[in-house]
Amino acid sequence: MSLQFLYGTEMNHAEAVAKCVIEGVLPGTMEYQSDQAHCECDFELRYHSGTIAAVGVTASLDQKQIE
């Protein structure tokens, strides 16, 4: 079962992993932003204190490793 399926969103694998990791180490909740057509952030990290931070997720793959 994929992480995307568990979250019920259209987030990609890198975004789903980032959500798990960041929520595991920081005191807050990652809210996925599905409207990313105009360079909006991937997530809003909502700290329990009320502070909100924009979070962008980028993945890079080594093409030689893939082949």
C-alpha cells in the first residue's frame, strides 16, 4: 500500500515521505496544498504554537542509479 493511498491525496512519493518525516520530528501538522499550479508551496507546516511555515519538497534522482 502506498503512502499516497494512506493519505488519500494526489501527493507524490517524495511529498508523502516528507510529511511522515517532518511530522515525526517537529511539533506540528503538515497540510498538503493540492493547488500548486502557480509555484505555491507543497505543504503548510502548522506548528502547535500557531505559527505557519511554507514547506517545499524536491526530489532528485541519480539517472545512473536508475539505469
